[in-house]
Amino acid sequence: MWQAARADRGRQTPFLAVDHPRLIGNIRDMAGRVARRGGASTPHLKTHKNLQIARAQVAAGATAATVATVAEAHLAFDAGFESVLFAYPPFPGGRLRALPELAERGRVAVTCHSAEQVALLAGLGGAYDVYWEVDSGTGRLGTAPGEPTAVAAASARFSDRVRLRGLMTFAGHAYGARAPEELVAVRDQQDRALSDSRAALASRGIDVPVRSVGVTPLAPVDSGEAEEYRYGNYVFYDATQVALAETAPGGPGLDDCALAVISTVVDAPSEGRLVLDAGAKSLPAEKMTSLSSGFGAVAGHPDIVIDKLYEEHGLASRGAGSRDLRPGDRVAVIPNHACTAVNLFHQYAVYDASSFVETWPIQARRR
């Protein structure tokens, strides 16, 4: 795998490569998985920030996109999405000022978790849906599940122009799971948070038709209780998702990963060490799960561990299976976090099984 990208000597390393057949396969697979659950796919564009990939998601049946930035929202409408969900609360500043223009292009939903945030939307021109954010255990944003959410949402002044449409949660603590039962426990916590909150609102006569979830590690075990799924990382997958697959049967393997940083070996100072030209300016210096052994996985070389990242150097240890690698050889590194890796580059080099296809710009890398 990744032979065509590694063999592309006309391209200076490190560069960001996409395996096009795997990318399209991942998009279609997730669209089918969500459809079988009876839900709607609202993919998060923060992962790829690219028009061609967004169009592939529309072709696979998605009509709404999740976004975090104004540039991603415009990209979504450019790609043919009919609506966007801004998975970021409104606050005074650029995002808020941009919403009326976006609302002229299509339906816009915004996540809120306070009456004051709803009031900010009401003070704008245009019509908006509100997805009330519930904290299901991550501790980032949102109100506590059940009665606290109902009390907070009921205090907001909704109208025909700014209406309460959904409940959403981000179960990011799924990345801390180390065993299958821990991942299932996060899923159950997520489902209870939304169901308890919906029931508490219903007891006040407030109907909320949509429950929205979506973190890629939960994709193999999500129950199908939600009406909407906001998965993002699945288009590429990454070394973190592969490591977490130990906790979720049906999760991705390295052969499912569609994104790699192609790097050159610049030194092999000993039998047990390598130095790569991909450092922290090319590979995310993140370990999102304790199951990760290094800063990325080297495709075809499971005995290589990238132990340390300087800005332009990656220091790696290697076993006997990689002793033949020498300076000038190229390797494909599956990054720990695909979304962050994308933001370190300005374009993708796209390949099929045998050759270079074309270059795609990362259009929404700007804010």
C-alpha cells in the first residue's frame, strides 16, 4: 500500500497523500452504515476541509454538513449541501457576523447551551435552527443532561425565526476507552444524556425532533437511537482510530486509512534508529489515546515507532523487520490525528492504486 505515493520522486517530502479508492470506499461505507440505522448523515467537514471530498459526501447521500468555521460553511454550500450545522456556540465576533450571509445560502443550525446565546441569534437577520448542546461526559461544552438541560432550554426565547430543532452531544471521552466495555459505556452515557433531556423537555410540552451524535470511535457501536450522526474522521481514519479499534470490533485497520504523510529517511544512525524528514510541522504531536505507541504508524513497518518529533525531524526506533531502510528511502506515515495533519498542509496529492491522479487544494484551511 502507498507504493504510488512513495514512488513519486517528482514530489518533495514531506507531503500529504490521499488514497482515492479508500477515501471513496470509506465515504460510501459510512453512508450505508448510517442509513441502515435509519439516521441522517451530517458529516463534519473539519476533517478534510476540501471541496472534492465534500462533493463525494453529497454524492453518497448527505444533505447537511457539520462545520466549525465560516470557511467550512461556505465550502459546504459550494459542494451542494442544503444546510449546515455550526457545531460551535455563538459569541460576539466574526462567526456571529457571518451567519446572516450564510443563512441566505441555505438553512443554518447553530449549537447553543444558554439563553444568552439564543438571544444573540435572535438579534441577527435570518432564520436559524438551534441544537441545544448537552454535556454527556466530555466536560467541554453543554448543560448537564435531563432536568438541568430542560430548565436552561425552557428559559430561552425561541420563535418561528429561531427555533429549537435538536439536542446534540459530543462524546469525546470515547477516546479514553481502553476496552470494549468502556466504549459501550460511553455510548450508553451519550444515549441516556439525550434521551433523558428530550423526556424532560417533553414534560414541559417542548418537542425536540432531532438527537444528534457523532464521534468516529463510537461508529462501530452506536445504537441507532439518534436521528443524526456527525462523524468526520471516517473519510480518512488515522492511527488513533486504528489503535482504538482494539476496543471496538468492526473498527478500521491500517488498510482502511486513506491519508498518509509521505516522508524520507534522512539518516539511519544505527540498526535500531531512523531519522525522518517529517517532524511536528508535518505530523501532529498528539497522542489522543494511551493505546498509541508513537506519533503515527508507518505503513508496512509495524516495528517502527516514531518516538519524538522536532520541528523538521522525526526520531524513530526500529526492529529487525525495518533494518533494510536507508537514507533516501520513503515511508508512508499514518498520522495519529488526520484532522490536525490536514491543517498542517495546503494541498493533497491524490493517488489511485498505481499512479498519481491530481492535486486537490485544502480550500477551507483558512478560518
